[in-house]
Amino acid sequence: MFDYLAATKRTDIGEFARSYAHGLRPDEGAEYDQLIEINLSELEPYINGPFTPDLGTPISKFSQAVKENGWPDELKVGLIGSCTNSSYEDMSRAASIARDALNHGIKAKAAFTVTPGSEQIRATIERDGQLQTFEEFGGMVLANACGPCIGQWDRRDVKKGTANSIISSYNRNFTGRNDGNPATHSFVASPDMVVALTIAGSLHFNPLTDTLKDKDGKEFKLAPPTGDGLPVRGYDPGQDTYQAPPKDRASVTVDVSPTSDRLQILTPFQPWDGKDAKDLPILIKAKGKTTTDHISMAGPWLKYRGHLDNISNNMLIGAINEANDEANKIHNFTNGEWGAVPAVARDYKAKGIKWVVIGDWNYGEGSSREHAALEPRHLGGLAIITRSFARIHETNLKKQGMLPLTFTDPADYDKIRPDDKVDLLCTKLEVGKPFPMIVHPADGSPSFEISLSHTFNEPQIEWFKNGSALNTMAKAAKN
């Protein structure tokens, strides 16, 4: 790690970390309750997916899984890069596999794209030749941006609704995330594995055991990947696109057209009114996996990222409603009609009605997408109550002045019906103490109390009271 920090002009941080290295070493003669032995020679690559990054299959069993599950075995596209797996070593190892194929007279059978994770990585691998190898291999080099990882992909080789398989080294592969096609079977693997399967064009290929045919029809096995952890000649910073702000900022104004549909000046969220919240409707009781892509979709919606009101029209449109097993169709208790989630939320907000969401396990899994927390707050939500949260999303909700709460007993999720109402005793919010919720069943049966848990600390409780973390910072700045 020190070598990496030094190579990226952060030697001072490396030296600082080294001063605490002793805390990471065991005391002489230390004993442990449990010893875990790992035979590295028995480890093998995994391929995760489709449709979720937590479905992992070892490469030795992957071909059989493809057959048993009926996944499309032809690989249409291989994609490497983006922010997660595009280090110099990642790109070097992937390029070594591509070069091995080129030396045998063959190129990528599937389409292949490369997304450099930064301008520094792009410039460095261009200088050192990896980028040219990828292009010679048949790859298309994309911009240094999120790209297909977040749905910025104008894909035209398959029609929407057509089942097909792609594989990437990105960190997410939720349904429809990469190309907007819910029928695309998206798999996740290391850059090495992505390139290897792209050469074969088939999900049945195992580069550890299987062979390919060279330009003369002779069989050969791909050599194990190789690559330097750091560039021998150091990093090339590439083009300097940073524009420093003026020294005198007093005269700087931010002018946004009121008719813009892509930019909007934000209004600070209102602070807590100091009261318990009574008779709150459940906007939606989400069933099963509810990721940040279900809460705030990306792709074509990204053009509205600077306009909170417009992008809020995608809030929870991918979540499955337990009441009807459908997405983006919920019951509006004020008029008895069924409508889209954002539309019903807006109706409640216009009528001064706060609401809650009931969620399942690992609610908010996925990226650190802040809009997934901003949108519920903007449309009048007070709390998200789940069996469990993905950590980053839970923190984002706190920062926006919302209450991320979990069922102390996860089985209590099943006691609540989508048309029930709840009271949240916000005045009882204290560090380390249960949070009480009263449930009022829609069928007229007696109300009952459910214990909720939370992870708020004292500063985070101030975020809730002040309306958001930003409000808290602004308040402190005035004092």
C-alpha cells in the first residue's frame, strides 16, 4: 500500500499510515480462539449473476449452471473497466490475455468494451501499450466515465426484451441496469475472466481447463495473466481538465433557469417539528430485493440528476408491491385509486400527509446513489422501515433527515399489511434505545406496538432534528 500511495504522490499519507503499522501486527506469542487455513492452490475464479452480484458460481461449475438454468450461453458483450476494476494491474493482466490471443492470430469473438477508470489510468495504459492491445483485440475504448455500468449505453445489437448474456468487471449487475433490457443476463467477473470469455464468445468456456483454436485451427490454452501492480515509469496524469475557482468568490453567482428540466436550485428540507408522527400511511410495502436501482433507476434518468423534482419521478418505480406483486402500482388511500409510486407520493405531499416505506432484507443494496435517499425525503417520506439495510444507503437516509429503522424482530415485517397505518414516536428517538411504532390495522382489529431498532448516534440525531446533515452544518456555521 505504501508503494501505491508513493506512486500516486501521497507519500506523506503512506508515512503516516506506517507509524501505526505496529497496531496491525500480532504480539509475540499471541494465541487465537480460531485458526483458519486457506489453501490458495485450491481457490478458483467465480462468476456472479445473473441479475444480482451475490449469486456466485465457481468457474468449474459455471458451465453446468448455465445449462441447468437455461441462461443464454452465447456471450454477446464483454465489458471491463469503470471505477471498480480498472487499476493499472487490472488493465495490464487483462491486456496480457488479449495479447496472448492476438499472438495466436485470433481476436475477441464477442463485442468488447473498455472503460478507463480515470484520465490517469487512460493516459498511462495508452503510453504503455495496453490500450493499443485492447483496440487491436477488437475493443472499443469508451470515455472515462460510469458508462454501461450505470446504464449509459446506447446498446443496439439486441432488441429490448430479447434474452442474451453479457459479462463485465463492474460491481453491479441488477436487472436492466447496464442496458435497460430486463432480459439481459448480466454476469460479473474479474477483468481477466471477462477477456478470456470474450475470446471464446461462450459462457461454457473455462480458461483454466479448456482450449481455444488458433488461426490455423490448432488447439492452445491461454497463458495465466501477468501484469505489473504499478507502472514502472510511473503514472501519466493525462490531460489536466481541472478549473480552479477564482480567488475572489464574492461576486460569483449561480444562475439556473427556472425552466430548466435538468438543473434545479435545492430548497433546504424542513426540520423536525418536535412531535410524534400519527396515522402515517404505508406508501408501499416492498417485497424482496429492493436495490438502489429499484429505488432510483439510472440509465435515461441520469440527465435529471441535477433536478431533484424531475428525477423523483423514478422513485421506487422498480420496487415490487407486496399488495399486488407488481411494480409501480400502489393504492392511494385518499381516493381509493391505484397509481404510480411517485404520483401517489406527490398527492400525499400536496395534502400534507407524511408517509413511510416498509422494506425487506438488505434494503438499498447497490451503489451509494444519494438520490435514492433524496427522493423519498423530497416527496414527503418520513421513515424507511425494513428487516435490514445496506450500510451506505442507511447512512444516506440519515444525512437527508429521514429515519432508517429496522424491525427488532424481523418476523414483524409479516405482521404489517400494505394498507395499515402507523404511529412513529419520534420523541422517543434516543441513542441505543428501541424506537416504538404503533400499528393500526386497516381491517379494524386492535392496534399493536412493534419495537424498531436504529443505529443513530448523537450527531446523527441532530441531523434528523435539523432536517438534514447539510442543515446541521449550516446551523453550526451561523453559530
